[in-house]
Amino acid sequence: MRVYVLIEEKDADGSPSYGFARVGTGGEVCEYPCLNERKESVEELVLLLNELEPDPVHLDDIVDDYLTDFDI
């Protein structure tokens, strides 16, 4: 089982930006930082990821779609 969690980092200008991390059962972590400055949008993405549990091989495509075509 994988769990997706919200992460917060600072942009180059010091403002908060949000992304997510995937934490595997073995403790491995894969991060997608600084996706959006709107916390609520990334929280919705994290909820969807936890609900749908996509295969990790699709995460790059999901992030690409989120950044270019999709805003929650």
C-alpha cells in the first residue's frame, strides 16, 4: 500500500508552494514538490491519489496532466 501526503516547500521567492509525496510500505519516498501555490488544489489531488491508488508508473503522467490540463 502506498500513501500520498501533502508537502510544503518554499519557492525561489520564499512563498509557500505545495506538492505531494508517495510513501511506500517499505518507507521509500518519492516527492513531487512545488506543483501549485494553492494548497486546496494539491490537497484535492492527494485525496484523489489516495482514493484511486494509481500504479506508480503513471505518476509522471498524472503530474504532467495536473500541471497542463487539470486544475482541481
